[in-house]
Amino acid sequence: MAKSTRHMTNEERRAYRKRRKLIRRIQVYSELGAISLAIVIIGGLIVSHIKGTDDTMRVAAEESVTESASDASEEKSTGLKVSTGASENPNQEAEAETESEETSSSSGVYSASETGSTISIGGDVVSEYAILINNDTKEIVGTRNSYEKIVPASMTKVMTVLVAANNLTEEQLNETVTMSHEAIDYSYAGGGSTSGFVEDEEVTVKDLFYGTILPSGGDAAAQLAMYVAGDVDSFVTMMNEEVSALGLTGTHFTNPVGFHSDDHYSTPYDMSIIMMAALDNELCKEVLTTKVYNSTATNVNPEGITISNWFLRRIEDKDIGGTIEGAKTGYVDESGNCAVSSMIADDGTEYICCTAKSSSSWRCIYDHVDIYKAYTQ
């Protein structure tokens, strides 16, 4: 028997449509609600992340400020600048590089290089070791065994006055120092030259500089070392620290006078670089370029004493195409006669010459004459 089919009335049909619309509306609202909730959740996560990043950045910034304050405090207390890493500011990096260059220059990093024009020093030069440097271009003009080890003898005193000058104030130069038995005995025991000052004589610190260089006084050099560092050994440590600061690898000192020992050595190149640095120091240049000096009045010598740089006195009338500017000689049996000098050529160029192992004091001077005359024209 066939099943009868029942048709919906119009009212039922309208009610069915209303229910469908309501269900659809509920579904739409549900979907919109879910989407809105998802948006709210995601937004909350984003805000939370941003806030956390800000907090992290704030903490990092606070730590950076704290570190900077700590660095500044350390710099103030120690006089040293502490680097905490690369700067994010290019201008700061440029300023740091400039400051580094200035510090490097003032602390004395010096050098000279050979070029294709560098020649081998020959001619009548007797010295076994020699070097000539153009101090304006920092080029080595001529060389003879210039990197080999030599005994520097009293050329050592160029470093002595350089270290002293770097560690004293201008006011200290006028302070009075009493020549001690210890300083005089130190020089006498090692066979050093005398400045002309005597035990218990009250001299100025500046007089000690001239007494160290002009007459090559071992007593003045020892007294100067004691004044600067408290004792000779501590001063020698300062000398070798300056050697390292200058970037020199062929030099080591054991005393401020120039006494010979196996561990006291240099090279013609290194001694020229030490002279180069000394000429850049106003006080050292003043002392190294002085021919005759009259010391201040003392309790022993009311009119002072007159001392001379005999290398400058002996070479001043020689025809070398310029004017000898400054010099320091040296001699012990192991070194032979040696000297380091500077000259201003007629065209204004400055040269530095160092020789070692010559046959006599006069021959040493003429070696400098021959080198300047032959290779600076």
C-alpha cells in the first residue's frame, strides 16, 4: 500500500523558514564571535610581546646607563678609558679613532721605513753600524748593519731624559735636589762620567737634565732616576716600558747611565727612533740642542758651573749642508765611539743619524759629517 505524502501548510512553511534564518543568524553570530575572540587574543599577545620588549629595552638601557656611569667613575678614579664594545654611533667611532690616534701620537709610537731609494752607507765612514733617517718623511735614507745589536753606551741617556721628562711636571723642574752619595757612588763604581756636581750640592731638577746630556754625567743621570722613580731599578723598569710603548723590539736597558752588560743593548735603528721621540719632547729637545749651559747657583757653586756638549762644539764649523741640531755621544770599550745626532738641512729637512763602533771620538764626529754631506744633498 503506497505511503501518502504530506505537504506543509503555508504557516508551517513560514515557521520553518524563520527557524532556518534564526539558525543561520546564530551560526553567523557565533562565527563572528569566534573571530572577534581570536582577534582579541592575538591582539593581547601582540601587546604583551611589545610590552615585554619595551621592558627588556628599558632594562637594557638602564643597565647601559649604569655601566656607562660605572665606566665614567672608573675613568675618573684611574685616568683610564674603558671600552665596553663597538659604538652604534659612527660619529662616536670616528671620534674614538681620532682620540686613539692622538693618544698614540702623544705616547710616542714612532717608526721609519726603507724605500726603493734606501742606499747602503759606504764611502769613508769608519763606523761599523750606521743609519740615516729623513725625520720629515720617516724614510730611511741610508743604512749599514742598522738592525743589528749594538752596545749603546751613553746614548742610553737620551732615553733617560725622555722618560724623566714624560713623568715630571714643569713645576718640578725648579725643585732642588741634593746630590747624594748613592748617586755619585753608583756612577763612580760603574766608571761613568761626572757632571761636575759634587756630593751634598743642591741643584735643580732641570740642572740634572743638562748634567745628564751635555757632559754625559752618570751621577746626574742616577740622581735624576732616583728623583723620578725613587730608586734606579724602578726607573729602569720605566725605561723598558717606554721601549715597549715606542714599539721597539731590539732594545733593553739595565741602567740609566749606559754601563755595559749583556742585557743592555739596542740597535742603530732603535736609538734613532728614541732620538726621534726625544726631539718631539720640548724639554728633551731644549737639552739635546744646547751647546753650553750654565747651571743655577748652588750652595757649593754660587755662580753655577758651565758645562758643554762637545759633539755640538766640535762639529759646528763643519760643512755638512746644514746645521747640526742636537746630539748625544757614547763610549765604552764594547761599543767603541758612538753617537746619535740630528741635523736641519739647508732646505729645512730634518735628519737623524746614528753610528756605532767608530775608531775614535773625532772619527765618530767625521762619520756623521760624511754621512750628512754625502746623503742629504
